[in-house]
Amino acid sequence: MSLKEDLKVMIIQECDKEIEPSEIKDEDNIFNPEHPLGLDSLDSLQISMALQNNYGIRLADPKEAKRVMSSINSLAEYVEAHQK
């Protein structure tokens, strides 16, 4: 499974969403209220904790976290660049 697929599955599981990974386009803004995921700030915290647990990546700055988590593409790029 690719990193992007792993991230999609992780987000769905951590945020307890009823959606298939294939329904999430890599370039979609996953925090857009109209997106099928419908993620919010609590979901952002869940994703942030999962990134730390699964990839050893810590997002301490909320502004950076918002930018990094804007799409699957940006999240995957960040993980690839910062993975330990």
C-alpha cells in the first residue's frame, strides 16, 4: 500500500468516519466542510497524534499543522520529508 493510501486509512480510522479511502482524492481539501470526510479541529488533533504514533512526526505549530493537513498530497509530502 502506498503512503497516501496508508494516510487515508489512518485518517478514516482515527476520525471514525464511514467513507472508503477511494472516495478521498489526493488533492482535495480534507477540512473543507463540504468534503465527504467533513473533518474538524478535533479530527486535526486525532490526526496529529496518529502522525506522531505512526511516523514519529510531531506537528506542534497549529498554523503549520493546518497547512500540512490540508490535503493528502501535502500530508504525504510532509511525512516523506520529515519521517525519522
